[in-house]
Amino acid sequence: MQSFDRLDWPSIASQLDIEGYALLPGLLSREKAQGLIARLGTDASGLRREPLASSGLGCGDLFYFEDPLPVPLPAWRSGFYRHLAPIANRWNETLDMPYRYPAELDEFLQRCREAGQARALSHLSRLGMADYLALHQRKEGAHVFPLQIVVLLAEPSSDFEGGEFVMTEQRQRMQSRPMVLPLRLGDAAIISTAHRPFKGGKGYYRVNLKHAISRVRRGVRVGLELSFHDGP
């Protein structure tokens, strides 16, 4: 995988400020994306299957990784976090929130463990025909990182139809704003976990975001969701 340092971080920060997400097209080549799903495949050991129906979040399956995460996910987590922590701290400063994220992921994860957050939230999703993931947020626990990564590991139109990645944003006194992220095989996106700052007429305030995957009409959609905080 390419070096995270080579990504256009000023542009990524600008996209996150404006939209609440930033697209990373072609982050993985087709070969690397297919190799990753083969390596992390849902038949591998170290994955905990949770049917979405059991939590009322839709239909299909999530496969949670146990700690430690399999290679290469720990390096991805650390590499992305190092660049995203300054953005997260700037957002908190903008919203007059006192919490500041440490520069390195290990220190942040130590804070999570001290608060009783040791359950890995990163997972694969596998959605077959008629499956979907309902709108939700990943904000469990006292320590929540405001950004996370999603990667599509299947090819739209070829491997599946439907299954669009969807976000909604709720601003004050306005209807929810829907957003559809045009992901293809190997594309990634950095998304807001639950909240982000938005500049209104009287200054900045916090807006609420959720994400989902629309119903799959054909085939099987496989995706990766990488969280930086752990759950209780």
C-alpha cells in the first residue's frame, strides 16, 4: 500500500471540513484489494460473526476482528491516525471542546483501555442479495475518534448491484442532507464517525452524521470499516 505521507492531506482536510467525508479513489489497486479480501476473508480465524438482524441494524453479516488486528490493518490504523489526529483536534478546538487527541494511536488506545474500551470495532461487512446496513454511528464509549475509514472490496455492477454507501447529515432546523459516496473496488473514504463542525450564520456548531449501506439488489458486497477507537 502507498505511503500515507504521499496523500494530499490539505485537500483531504478541506473535503472533510466541507462535506464530512473525503474520497480516496484507487487507494488500493484491484490486485491489492482482491489480495486483502483473500487474506482477511470471512472464513479466516480471528473473526467474530455478528448478524445485523441481531442488533436491529439490517440484514447481512459483520465480521469483527479480534485484537490484535491482522496485518496490514495495524499499520493502516497508525498511519491514518497520525494524519487525522490534527484534524480531529482542530475540529474540537473549533467547537470549544477541551478534549485533545494524542499524536500517536498507541497513546489514544491506552486511554481507551483505561476507560474500559478494549473491544475492537473494526470489521468486514458481507451483504448478499436484499441485505442492507441501516443508518448508524460508531460512538460507543467515553473516548470516540471523530473519523473512520471505509474501503470497498468488491466491484459494483460486476460483483454486486445496489449496496451504495450512504451518509446523512442533520443540521439545525433543516431536513437531513443525504450523500451517496461513489465507491468502486479499492476506493476508500474517510468519514465522520458521528459529528463534525459546521459554520452557520452565528458561528460554528456541531452537526450529526450517520452512515449506512443501501439494499443489495444482486450479488455480494464486501467492505472494510476501520475504527480508531475501541468499544466498551
